[in-house]
Amino acid sequence: MNTDQKTVEETNREQLLRSLEHGGLEGALAALETYYAAGFVRHGDKGDYDKARLAGGLRRLYAGFPDLKRDQFDIISQGDRVAYRWEATGTHLGEYLGVRPTHRPVTARGMVLCRFEHGLIAEEWASWNKVSLLHDLGIIPLGR
């Protein structure tokens, strides 16, 4: 790997980490404006969406879990891509996915692959275990 390539990968990794260090809804929304490209697209299991739709999802998420905390693990950079897995914990204190507050603690896990363009996150592919979250909320029983 040449020095220029290493610098790009390190810069993208650092930008990703900064984008995730927000500590709440207002910080998360500010991170969208600071670290995400204007034409950002997230590819998820329900199709593609832009920054505005991601912001709406964050508002719903923090309304349901105002004490949400998220950690990142196994951050891997290669070229213009940075991949990581994450774990989020919180308490269901507000309505989420149409479910009234259960006051239960929850844990969710997933993975994200980001593509950077000009130092900003231009595209993401995201996947997470929604069934596990629904189990933690008491909606879906699982034999675990």
C-alpha cells in the first residue's frame, strides 16, 4: 500500500469515527450535515433512502430510546470504503415501530459499509437484526 492510499484510508476511518461520536439526537442530526455528502444514499432492507429519510429515522429512534448508546467494533478501511459492526443499547421509553413504551432494555446489532467521496460519506449499505430487537421488546418470542 502506498503512502497516499494509506492516508485516504486513515482519513476516511477518522471521519467515520467522528460522524458516530454524537451522543444523542441533536448531535446525530448535526453529524448528518457535517459528515455526509449532499447526495448521500443508504441502501437498507427496505430500499434506498437519502439524508432526510435517515434524519426522520433517527428522530423516531431517539424518541423510542432517548438513552440510546452505540459502540463500533472491527472497523476496517480499504480504498474508499470503511466497514464496521455496531451494537446499540437503550431503554424503550417512547413509542417505536408502533409499540408503546415497554421500559425494557434492548440491544441491537448490525453492520455498515460506507463509501467515501471527497472525505464525506456518500453511500452506506446497512443491515441489522430487527428480530432480536422485537424479541427484546417482548413482541416476538424467541427460544434463546
